[in-house]
Amino acid sequence: MAYELWYWPGLPGRGEFVRLALEAAGQPYADKGCEAGAEALMQDLQGRSGIRPFAPPYLVDTDMADGGGTLVIGQVAHIVTYLAHKHDFAGDTFPLQLELTQLQLDITDMVAEVHATHHPLANALYYDDQKDAAARRAAEFRAERMPKFLDHFEEALSAAGGPFMTGAAWSHVDTSLFQLLEGLDYAFPQRMAALRGDYPALARMRAAVAALPGVAAYLASDRRQAFNEDGIFRHYPELDAAG
Amino acid sequence: MAYELWYWPGLPGRGEFVRLALEAAGQPYADKGCEAGAEALMQDLQGRSGIRPFAPPYLVDTDMADGGGTLVIGQVAHIVTYLAHKHDFAGDTFPLQLELTQLQLDITDMVAEVHATHHPLANALYYDDQKDAAARRAAEFRAERMPKFLDHFEEALSAAGGPFMTGAAWSHVDTSLFQLLEGLDYAFPQRMAALRGDYPALARMRAAVAALPGVAAYLASDRRQAFNEDGIFRHYPELDAAG
């Protein structure tokens, strides 16, 4: 098996963006963090040297395209872009590939802002110790940032003609946008219900991703983890509202 | 002139990472936002269509390497990586290039966390309207996150043998780390004074970047803008402390 994914067990989190890209591409992988546990994950990461990943998730590729041995790669946007270039779902021209990478980094930014809605003050504090700040941060996120990001993705998709960001062929941006929308639906169901009608191209893309054979099989499998209150996308009812 | 940089006038901000890469590479550019002003910048961005940048800075390259016309590219890490590949300061092997891109994204993450120290609750609010939350966020940043990120960069640099992240040749990671350290010194002078002795490889890299002919000329020019309280790196004395 060429790929080992290392990520925290027990939550979909940022690792899920990598899983979806691998599943959509039909690439088998060992889900090492889930298999070996959090302590083994930290030991593996700390045992690496040189330029190593700052944090999970990271991917170990034991079969690089040029036969050049083993590669360890961190940062979600970077991992899925690497996989996309290797397995041909990165766009078919150089300018388009650059545009897709740019969109992938926009997704990274929105994911970080989702995390900040429940952890605005400190990663090391529990949510319960920063609830008031979280309420303020989430209100701005719902009112200003969600429509701004979703408008941006909708506009880019609409220009492509659909259903995917490059048109007829799916790319790493589509699987990541799919997971972002799944997570937003889980975390902010009232707000997403109010916004849904504004984003027909996103809805079409999302259905098309769910229907990709690799994704459909994955979503129906026990490998797909449910969202919970340990990950990026958490449902705290007090942080959600229609407006 | 092949390059047009669009960024907010009046602050170094995220645009400065792009300027430093261009200056170090000896590539001339038109600093369009500074020349034309914020309103012209917003008009230019909103007038673009398709997959467009989410926010400034973005770079317009009117002379793509393959003669393929004009390219518009957003996201700081993506812009400087693009420039590095085009002008040969991206590392000389594929695995190293991937490692440098990964580090560049780690820098992006730390820059976002710096911004959150003065804007933890909402981008749209003034600092004065979120000072208490900022004090809590900054305390965690100084105590936990600064050493964690700086340890990470120091370890990567130490493995390279120095002075730069690839050894003898500078890369886009070095110019970005240089600017990150400049900004941290401005925003958190007490904390950085306390930490400085722990990071000899970062100090050596920083001096080596400052001595690059293109960077030295830039720093001595009137194009180099001073930090101020409008950008990413802001000096609010109440957010700084030795510990």
C-alpha cells in the first residue's frame, strides 16, 4: 500500500479532506492514526527529523511517482494538491492548476475560521472556557464570513459551467468543498438552511461529488466517521442561528 | 514590466512577503495598490471574474514562462511559491520543493495566528472593541504558540546546515521567515528578546537574507514600508510581555 495517513483518531477533522481525495481517486491507504492511536501518532511525528510536518494530518507516500523513495508531506491543501498532481485530478492546464491550488488555500482559510468560532481565544482551552468569545466570533462568521466565502466559491463554480470546478472532471477542490459544506451543515444547520437557496452551483457540485463511485462507496462504508464535538466542525446550538 | 502586485496601500501586511521575494530575485514590479489606492484595488479585484483571488494580495503576471499570456494569482504562499519556481529559488529537487511549500504554509498559519492576537473576535471590529479577548489570545500566543512555531523553523533550519533552509542557496521560505521575524520583533519586542537566544539558526538565516543584494538594496530604499498599527504585525504594548 503506497499511502499512510497519520491523523488524530476519533474525529473526521482535517484528515477527512485527505481521506476524501484518496477515496475519490480509488487509492488505498492505511489510516495509521485510527489504527495505532493518538500516542503512536505523536511518537511518529516527533520521531521524524529535518523538515517535518508541523501538525497532523500528514501523508507518507512510500511510492513516489519518480521512484524516488518515501516522502512525508504535511498541510492539508498541500497533501491533496500533491495527490491530485500524481493521480491526475489537479486540472489539465497549468493556469487552471494554479487556480485550483489557490481555491484549495481559500478552503483552508475558511476551515480555520470555522475552528475559530468555537476556539477564538486559545487552542489549549476548552470550549466551555471561551463560550462568550465564541458566541461573538460565531455571530460575525455567520453574518459576514459565511456568505463572503460561499459567494466566492459559488461564483468560481458558476464560471466553470459545472458540475465541478473544472467543468466535467472532478478535482481536489470539489472533494474539499464537499467536505466543507458537509461540515457547515453539521455545525450551522439553521444558518445553512437560510443560505442554501443562494448557492445552486454548490448544491449541484455537492451532489455530483457524492455520486462519484469512490466517494459513494466511502460514504456508505464504516470508514466514514460522523462529525462530533472533538473536531473542526462542531454543533453547539448556541453558536447557530438563521442570521 | 512583467509583474503587478495588488495590495492595500499604507501597510506592509501580507503584501510584504511577496515584495521581498520579488526584490530578492531582482524582479521589477509595479506596486499597483500603493500607486492607485485602496478604491482602485477593490475595483480591480471585483472586476475580475471566474476563479479570482479571495482577497489581496494578488499578483498579475503578464509574461508567463510558457508565453501563455496573463495570469492572476492570489494567496501569499501560493504567489511566492509560483515566483520561486519561475525564477529558480524553490529548491533543486522535487522532495525539497514540496518541503519548502509545506514550510511556507506553516508560515501562513503563524501569520494568521499573529493577526488573531489583535483580532480574535471579528475582522470587522476595531482592536479597541476586542481588547480583553486580544489580551487572552496574545498570552496563549506568546506562551505556547510562538515557541512551538519557532522551534519548528529552527529545527528545520538546523537540519539544513545553513545559513538558508536549503543550505547555501536562499529560497522563498527564507525571505518569508525573515519578514515573519521582523514582524514578531516589532509586535512582541519583549517576548522576542526573551526567546532570541534559543534560535541561533534563525538569527543566522535572518542576517543572511538581509545581506542578499536585492534585499539589502530594498531595505535601504524608500519602497520598504515601516510596520504600523494597520497591518498584520501591530505593536500594542499591552499584548507583549517577556513570558
